[in-house]
Amino acid sequence: MKKGLFILPLFCLVYSLVWAQSQAKIQYVDHFDNSHHPQIAYWFLTPAILENGQYLKDLDSMISKSPFDFIFLDAREGCSLEDQEKMLPIVGNIVKAAHLRNVKVGYRARLSKSKQIPESSMERFIAEGETKLDGSGKGSCSMDSKYVRSRKSFKQQVYKVFLFKKTKEGGYHVASLLETKDFQMEVEGETIKVKVDAGAKYKGYTAYVMAEFIYNILSNHSKEAPEQLKQFLDGYAGIPFDGVMLDEYSNFRLMPPWLLHFKLKGLRLRSFSIPFGAKLKNRTGQDPALTFLQMRYAPDDQEGQRIKSINTYMDLMREGAMQVENVLYAHGKKIYGSNCFIAAHNTFHNSLIHDDIWATGIKWWSIPRDNGFSDEKSPIPTRMGIALAYPSNIMYNMYYDYKIKRFANKTLTELQYGVRTFYHAFNDTNWGIGLEQPSAVAEIKQVERCARLLNRFNPSLPEMKLLIIFGNEALQNWYPNQSTRGKYDINSHLKIEEKAVQIWKAGYRNALVPSDLISEGKLRINSQHQAELNGHVFDAIVYLYPQFAKSSTISFLEDFASHGGKLMLVGSATHDFDGNFITEKMDKLKTLSTVNDFDIASLNLLGLSKNAIDGGTKNEDGSYVFTDTVGFRKNKSANFSFELNGNVYSGKFKGLAAIKIAADGSLDKLAAAGFQTLFKNG
């Protein structure tokens, strides 16, 4: 008998004996329909496959040979979905043909291109320079935009020039501050040179110069950006799509870490636009130029003001892409209905310490979705945090790789964590193996059989007793510790994800989330004084770095710890988000904390137990999921085993097994690939 996919009927029970075909009917099947969660792949439309209707032949082959029942469209190599006049009949044909085969289709949205973007709505970067004025009150400096990924700016100009007397490095005397127009500007390519001639009475003053590099692209803070997205979506509203997506939607981009040259100093540019400035003024009550100045210089050595300026700016900057993401969700559902599948990830380069914070604001846990999304090789604790922040009981990780076996191994292993793979991509000629390649078809089909089996079983997300929260504010603000100032002008020395992974490897399963979720209201203290995220409750918290925490975060931690919550508090805090001293509050919080340092050996003091399930995961609903890549690839059986209520359950499978035991110790349900035996205390 061919041993492929196996589902054991729910009415079958397990006793203290070996299951055999004489005691229960075992049925092996090679295929069954998918349920509960779509199996998704990306498909790139290119000029080559649009000729002579080749794309429809490719679609037919794709559906016939692959397990995917949801395909997301994008266009590459000179083909563009923005050319709606050309693409409407093509995507219409695709949707019609796919629907006839019970396959759903979505598309990647973007902002519609505008013939003319108002300069007042354009994205800008502020560069800075300074010079000490000589005896004649003269000085000069130059600024460039080296860190901007698209180097060519639309316009270059001086934004502001301030004069002041320094009190120390990073401080200025407030009474001495004034703005000057006594300067001349020269532009050479992407470099602005400014010569200040303020007069002899300003001898010894510092001239702080801010220059603008203006780019012909809409600021996400503008009113036009969300409207341009709506316009794009409306252009395809007549086609019955099943989903829409934004993929790595971001603010105007800086250079990624792999393109940086070692000769470049740290980033000193700041994202800006006229609408951004208006919002910043509304939050601070002062001219945005003054906030920019106070991000670099503390007035009369008031460190609190500099702290507040940095925090306020960074918080607002990180919200830019969210304005567009919110419109995608709301308008997509409005056009295509409440069941419209909204994708995908805004993990960018999958790092907390590089350009992600400037690109997407590290809003990985916050973008409006029904499922969590990530991509590539985000650490498991990060993805568990993302998954728990959304309503669905699974999340998707978009992934590509040139080595299909590595691709398949990752996909299979992560099924036990509630992760499904969003495959990248059919007709992929640049980033990885094309999914239509025979080697890819063979590997993916086997792994996605297991995914489909698990979809039918449909367990909850993994049980996570430990929540790790990191302080966004401590990450985005290095001041006043210059030694922690990273390449991207944030604190790059905290090793947040590394600590979460270290805890995971020590045997303590955990989910990593940012303090943003507290201020957003997603993460709260419930009526039983437990930490609760989207219905998921945690026994213990590790809080990484409370420096510059918002009042809502401090209250959250106080409430949790004062009512018996187990808290490991890592790092100290001298100031809150607004720059106020909070040393007394922190001393009080430390007395409430169970542990006041990062110490793996002390995690047991939080009442936590190590994961004792070899090769598997226990879920919140009491079910277990096991995966095995070695035996699966060699067509050899693997063993699973777990103890529950004094009974030991074990069995043999190939690739994947999922099992749930009823309250009376009998079998509730079981799903396994290549299933062979199941024991209770045997």
C-alpha cells in the first residue's frame, strides 16, 4: 500500500496498546483538498510570458503541477501593473482561468504614479554640517546625501542655518541661539557647500547648517500617498480578485548595509517632508527645525530635551508607511469584501539595527493584517511574536532560495511553529529558483502535502509562556552613550533578537514583541493582571531595556509585577520618553521584579520550564506537532513521543505528525504523513 498522507478519523480512540489495522481502519491517500489556510505562491509576469498568451499556458501548468491554491501577481523586467490599460485584460484572463480551477488570485499594489508630484508633498532628507566661525564670523561646510539609495535628488537647498555658542560638545546656550540668512550656497552634484558670513560679532559661534535633498517621490506623510494607493486599487476594482498585498512597502529608502562602504561614517541624514514637519510641530509645539537642532544639541545642557526631541521625531518617522498600510487593509476590504486576503510582510532587511527602522519603522507586529507575515530568515522568536499579534492561528513567511532542498527543509521544519511558506516565486529569474523548475516542483509538492495535512488538522499557534518585550525607545535612541551609536544612527549594541534566540536555544520557547504594542493597546494587562496579547496569555515577561520608556509601558510593567507577575528586567533607565527623570520609578520597579539582569540561569525563577519535546511543539489548544527533515528526505520513519497527564504517547511518522489527546486520555485527532504506529504507554 502506498504510504503518503494519512488522516485518522476523529472517532477513533487510543488505549494502552499498539494501533494496527485490525483495531482501526487506516486509509492512506495521495491527495485531498486544502482547507482553512491558503497555500500561496508569488508569480512574476514578464514581457516574455505575455507574448502569444504564454502566461495562460504557464498558469495551467502551474495549477496542474503545484499544490498552490492562491497566487499573488507582480510584474518584473519592464512589465508593470501600473500600466493598467495594458494589464487589465491580462490579469482579468488570469483571474477567470484560475477561478475555473478553484484557485484564488491576488496582486501586489503600489502607489499610482502621478504626472506631477507637488513639491510640498515630496520626500526629503535633511543633511547637516557645522563650522566654527573665525574672527571675521566666517565659516564653511559641505553636506551630501551618500546614504540615500537613489542618489539623484530633484532639488537641493538650504533648510536652516542656526548660530549659537556651544556649552560643550552636544550642548548650546539657549540665549545665544539665532537663525541667520547670511550664507551662500553652491551645489555640485549631490553635494551642497555653504559659506557663512555672519560678521565679526559672531566670532567663535558655531554655525549649524541643515540642507535639504528633495526627491521626486511622495512622502508617506502626505495626503496624496494614501489617495494614490486608493487610485491604484480602484483601477483593478472591476476584476474579482481575492487578495491584495504590499510587499516591503517603505519610506524612501536608505542604502542597505551590504552596499555601505567602510569609508562612510555613520548616518546623519533625517527623513523629512512638509507634511511630516506639520505633524512634528503639532506634537512638539515648536518649529521642526528647532526639534532637528535639539536632536543634536541639548539646550543649556538639558539632556531631557534632547532625549524628547529624538524620541518624538523617531516615533513619528516610524509611522510614515503605516498611513499607507492602513489604507491597503481598509480599501482592499471595501472593494473585494471582508474575505479579501490582505498580504504581505513589511520586514525589510530583517534587522532591528540596520535600515529597517528608517524604511518600515519596524512595524512588523503592527501593520493591519489578519495573519502575521515575515520573510526570509527572521529569527523564530521574532516570528512567534508576529504570529501572536494577529487573529489567525498561522502566519506566513515569504521565502526564496537558490538551493531548493534548503528551501524545503526550512518550510517543513517551521510547520511545527505554525508557520506556512509564501513561496517566491514562479518565473523568478533573479532572486531564487523558479518554482516551475522540475526540481522545485518535486521538492515543494512533498513538503506542501505536509502543510496541507496540517491545515486540515488546523491546530492553534504554539504555546508560549514567556513573552520578551523590547523597548523601541531604547533601540531608536542611543543618546547620551556615543559608544552605542550605530551606522544607522540608532543604538546598535542591544542584541535584542540575539538574546531572544539565546533564550530559545536554552530551551525556553518565547515570543518577541516591541513596546509599541503596549502603546497601541494590542498588548495589555487583563482583568486578572496577566499580560495578554490578542487573547494569548503569558506567565512571565523578560523586558529588554526600559530606557526612555513611555508612561504606558511603565504602568504596564508596574501593574504586571505588583500583582505577582514574574518579570526579568534587563537594563536600567534614567529618563522616560519625554526626557523626565524616572530613577525613583525604576528603583521601585526593580524591587517588584523577580530578576534584575539578563541571566539565562535565572529563567527558572520566573516559573518557566524548558521545552521537553524533542522535534516537536506543544500548541495552546493542547495539540502537538512534530516535524522531521532527515528521515523525510531519506524516506525513513521518525519517532515522536510526549508525556501528558502521566501517560506517554509515541508513534512513527515521515515528515510531519500532529496529534491531540482528549481530556479522558483518548485520541481526539491525529494527522500524519507516512504514519505507521501509535502507542499509549507502550
